[in-house]
Amino acid sequence: KDIHSISDAVLTQQQLKLAMWLAEYYCISRASVLHSFLASSPLRARAASSAAGERSSERLDLVSISKTRVPDTGYVFYTTYREMLSLLASILQKNIRNGQTLIVTPEHLQRDMVMHLIWQRGYGSRTVILPPKQQKNEFARVWAASTRSPVVVGSSHAAFLPFHDLRRVVVIEAEHQQFQRAEQAPRYHLADHIFKVADLYGAALLLTGFSPDIRLLAEMRDRHAPIRSIGSSKKPHIQIIDLGEERRAGNKGILSSELLELLRARRRGLLILNRHGETRYTYCSDCGFSARCEICARPLTTAGDAKTLQCENCGSRSDMLLQCPSCASTAIKSRGVGSGALVRQLSREFQGRTVVEYSSLSPLSRQALERADIVVATNKIFSEGIAHFDLAAFVQIDADLTIPNYHAAESLRHYILKLSSQVPELYIQTFAPEHRLLTTLHDVTRFYEDEMAERRLTHYPPFATIMKIAVRDAERGRYDEKLHSLTALLKDAHFFGPFEKRSKRSYEAHVILRMTAQEFRKILDRQPTDSYNWFHVEINPFSSL
């Protein structure tokens, strides 16, 4: 091919070693990895600006952390963002003149908090923020400035910048789902590469969060790194509401009697229900059993004729349930339990009060959130600053706990503890109050041990490697050819699937294997072609669906 241009970027020795390692680990070409690293040359030559943003005059209320207690490495748990910012302030004060510090944040919410702190402490001129790669000019300038800047703030992709003197890496909210998801190939996950980055640079790695990422904590323990908690020892107010008892008492509604009474007392409430709009699903109102697709495990919805159940993911159908397979009850219901349906129910119940819905499909301004009396929201609200509420509640967590993802409890624990740090009272409605997640909310060691025991028994990470190999194409003929090639490639391997789905733009399918990248490489090496561009590999995927 013709050479169109030559990049001004020069890769460091550490970047080259990291790129080679990532290519092997993710079973992708080295060219794909290097392309994901490199920044395009800026259209206009201009020096990179220091951290931009409006300087707030509001002073930060921080807790005191002695310099001698500032950890260099390990895993630190906090109960509030105030404690996290206090820890970060101490780290910067202690090390601002000692090499480079990389601060990795999952979303704009945490990034903005960090930058507010940096400006308040007078480090703004020494800091650069990594923008999205789509902003080619600014990304290229930050790429160049990152070689010498004392502080670099950015997403997990910032770990691939050309540092010259990286001494420490601090990960904010390391258990955040954003670090476990990758929308585009290569699908890098923080837990896969962050230790490799720290080792290549000889940098100290400090992980922080409300709750542990099990894989990261397991690696920290294997390295005998310190694990500690900071802040108040006072437990947050979290109350578990048994929906089974509510049903036995005659309450068949979505909200418990206690929650309704609290809202009737004109308490300002936030209700978390992670299902959009009019989502309908079939369940047993006596035991909470949810009908799921036998092929892809997604919740089954009621078809238009109300006589069959259908899967909106793969299109499979089955007869309507007449009896619960779990408890043999005939109390089978199919109803709307999405956030939109709950908003309408509460609007009728609490006339004269402002009830609004907040989700990715129904976003609201911060002003609208602050004016509302009752907000029904999906997990999308955790990406925004949560306004002042008197109470918050997870309306029904069982659907999130029973999804076929090995880290369902880990992810939900993060949301619960994060929300409990921002509201005075938190209520959790469930049909399974004895679940290990709920009995270990205040004991991180016990939760970790229970999760590890479960994963050891079921052969999930960190005790095994899961691979998700996917093909997709907008044209049906090419898609069928890719899918046939994938199943032929894996004919001697034991895999689950293929699981197919049709999106608006393409046909998609994937298979799930318990196999290491090295084992998969051996399969690829036996093939007559070395092209890996027709499939995508994800290691230990966030979702197996």
C-alpha cells in the first residue's frame, strides 16, 4: 500500500513491549494495537494546553490524611468521594515533584471531581487531561505533552501514553463498569493490563474504590500489597426489605408498604429501577421467579397475543407459563415494571407532586432533577452527580442479581455502596434477602472470600479465562460466511453458542469459551491464513450475552 503520511509520534520502549504483550493477550494483530495507541498528527502546530476548565471558587471539604499514612501501592477502600479526594490530595502533595503521576478515572463525573481538586491545590498548570481520540488535534497535543507533564488525568487509555518518568498510577473507582466494558475493538479491560503497565514502568500502582473488583483485589493479594480502608467506621444506613414478606402480607404492588409511607410523608426520593420505559416481563408474584430465554437467558416478554412469551434478543418463543417452575404457584403475572410504568403509577398515587423519569432514553437537566420530588431512574444516574435526596431505594435488585454474568454481585455492590454514600437512607427491595451480596455489604473481606469461593466452584475468573469471540456484518451473506468460518475454526473446541441477534445495523453472533489466549493462538496458528480481522475477541467479557 502507498504511504499517505508519517506520524511524528515516537513510541517508547515500554509502549512497544506493552503493544506486543497486548497483541498476544487479545489475539489481535500488532498493527491494530499500535493503531489504537498512536495519535494522528495535529492539523495545526500548537503547544498542548494545560488542564482546561473553569476554576471553581468553592473550597473542598476534605478529611485529614497524614503524609506518613499515604499509601504508595495497594488497594484502598473509601465510603465517600470526600475521602477519595482527600487521599488523592495527599498523594499529589507528597509526590508532585517526584516523577509523573497518572490518575485514571472511569467517567467525566470522577474526572471533573479530580480536576476541581487539582485546580484548588494549584496543580492545574502541571496537569494535562487526555481527551477522546475523536478530538484528533487535542489528543495529539496531549500525547506529546504527556512525556513530561507531572500529572496526567484520563480514561484507561491514558495508560498507553509515552511517559518518560512514570512513578505512580492511581485508579479512581477501579471497580467501575466502565473499566470492564469496551465498545470497540481492541476490547481492552483495565484489569487485564493495568498491572502490566505498572510493571513495565516500575511504577507504584494504587487502586481505590467503594467496593472491590474481585480480579484486581485477587492480584493485589497475590502480590502481598496492603489492603486498607480509610474514613469513618460508621456504617451507612442500608435497610433490606423482604418482598416475600410483603406478598404474604397481601401487598402485591411494586413498592413495599414502608417505602410508600416514607414517600407519603413528602420525603424526597430516588428510586432505582434499571429497566427502561414500558419493559414487560413475566414473573411469579409469590416467589419472584423470572421467566428467561433458554437460548440467551434474557428476560422473556409477553407477545402481542398475550398467549406466548418471546425473547426480544434472539426472537425465540414459548408458551405462556401457567404454573411457576420454582414454587408451583399459579400467580404468574406479566406486567410493565419499567421506569416509565412506575412513574405513571406514582403520579397517580402522589398527585400534586413532581414525579420524573431519568434514563439514557429520558435524560434530564440537573435543574429538573433538583426540582423533582420523586425521581425514578436507571443506572444511568450513577454517571451524574446525584442531587440531594432524603432517601433512595433499589426497587427490585433480583433481576440484576440473576443475570448470567459472573460479576453481577460485584457490580451491584458497587452501585449500592456508592449510592449509600450520597443519601441518608437507602432501602433495597428483594425476594432474596439471604443472598451473599446483601449479608456482606459491610464486610469487604467476607464478600471477597464468598465471591472467590463461588468463582472457584464455577470456574470463573480469576480461576479461569473466558473468551467471547464475535462476528458481525451488515450484509447477510458475508455474516453467514463469517459465522460458518468461526464454528469451523472451533470445531475441536468446546464452546457455548453461537448466540445470534439482529441489531438495526448488522447481524451479530458470538460464542463463549473457557480457554486462554495462548490456547486460542495455537488454534489460529494451524490455520492457512494469518488474518484475524473477521472476528473480535474479548477476554473475560463484562457481559456474556
